Amino acid sequence: MSPSHGVISTAVSRLRVRHLQTIDALARLGSLRQVALELGLTQPATLTLVNDLEHAFGTTLVERTRSGTVLTLAGAAVLARSRVALQEVTVAMQMASRSGGTGGRVRFGASPYLISALVPEVIAAMRKQWPTIELDVREGTLDALIGELHAGELDAVLGSVDRASVLIGPPPLNATPLLDEEMCVVAGKGHPLFAEKLATLAQVLAGPWALPHTNSHIRTLFDAGLFDTHSAMVTPVVECRGILNLLSIVAASGLLTIAPRAEVARKHWRGRVVQVESPLKFRAPPYVFVSRHYGHAVPEVNALRVCATAAARRLAGRG
């Protein structure tokens, strides 16, 4: 059965924002006394709010221990949604206070590469459909952005998901595949392999390499490719964040790096970098559009998903 207003109990319908603030503060502070001080309430009033929550949800949400107050598993589940609700209320207040109004607001995060390669076209398409919409774009790592999505600080994330565990809630998330991006070895002008375009494993391992920092998504792909060929780890001569930054560096310095084939094929890089075929392969996970699961669709988020999907198709086919 799809969610509707009719399935909300009377007890839940009586809850206020103050109740949600209470369980959020309890999770952060672990003390009824500290929560009361933060919210400007007495301890008995704070305890009443906790009791209201437990009555509304029909289960124990809080456990009192000698060391403080902790949430139960049910309490943690309620907290996850409560924090999202608090974030949505905050955004709603901001939008309502704006003079003249807007066509809505969407907060989304993306990797540095997608912000350069995909997001500009997504924004152009969104503004064509929603001329007065406000778009808040944030750059970050996938784990950090998904954490903000869970907390209700973002409405969507565009990124490359390399493990299903990233998408596990609460709250539950929806993931829409956007693009399967193939990575390749890239040689900058001046490197011996620039003119060859076909190399042995020994030739590519010889480098010298410009790579993302350790533990970054692309560096993990690179290290996995080395592992598959039973090769020793490579020590790069340059470490830098961002695919486009790395391509600019190798183009000017005659180094090797890895990058998406579709990006390297752009006219911008012609005569500056080339793809190098070699035994070193990279299993790149797909780019996806991730958003929270809503009982009722949010039009702005759905529109962003449609625009991102269309832009990704064009990105995959560009030359």
C-alpha cells in the first residue's frame, strides 16, 4: 500500500518540531539535562517530549544508562527520518521567507569531475524547465556526500558508486544508473608513449605517473588494475585531485595518468594527450543519480534526475 496521510496515527500527528529536535539533541548529547539546556526546557518537560515520541511510535526509543541516555535501534531509525524532516522544514522556511518566491530549491553534490563534465549541462537543462529554481551544488567525496544525503542536507548526489554498502540506509536511497565510464591510460605530449599509443605492461608501469591522492576513488581503481596484473604499487611523481587537473598536468609535463575515455576524446585534448592501449585495465563502476526514497515524488528532484540522465547519455556519446 502506498503511503498516505490516512495511515498516520493520531499520536504521531500530534508531534511537533520540538519533538524531532529533542531526539536529535539526545543522539548528539546523550544527556537529558544537556538536551534541556540546549532547547531551553526543564528536564521534566524534556522527558515528556521523549514519552510523547515513544507513545507516538509505539516502542522504546531511548534507554537510560548509568553513563547517559542512548537511542535504541528503533530510536536510531526514527532519528534518521527526523533529521531529514528537520532539514526539509529548514529549507521550507528559507524558501517561504524569500521575497518574490522561487521555483523551488535543489541541493545536490557531485564529484569534481562530474561538476566539470556533466553538471553545467544539467544546470542549463534545469533552468530551461524551471527558470526560477535555485540550485545549490556541492563538491565532495562520495562517502561524504552520501552522508549529507542521509542527513537531509542534500537532495541528491551524482557520483560513481563502487560498492552497494554506500547506498544502505536509513533512510533508504534510490539509485538511477547514469553512465558506464571506461577508464584508460593516458600519455601527455612529450612522453615516449604519446607517439606509440600501444604499450606493454612494463612500459606503462615505468611511468612516470601523475595520479590522484591515495584513497581517492580514481586511485583505488588504479591500484586495483595493478593488483589484477600482479604488479607492484606505483609511486607517482605528481599527486593531484581532479581528473581535469591531472590531464592538464600530463599534457604539459609529458607524464602518464588515467582518465575517462570520453573525456580524453574531447577536441580540447587533441594533440595534447592520447589514449594508450595496454594490459593495464580498470573496472570503473557506473555513475549514478542517488536520492532519498520519498512516499510522494518531489518534482524538482525528479526533474534533476531526468536532466542528469539525458546529459549523461550525451556525455557518453560525445567526441
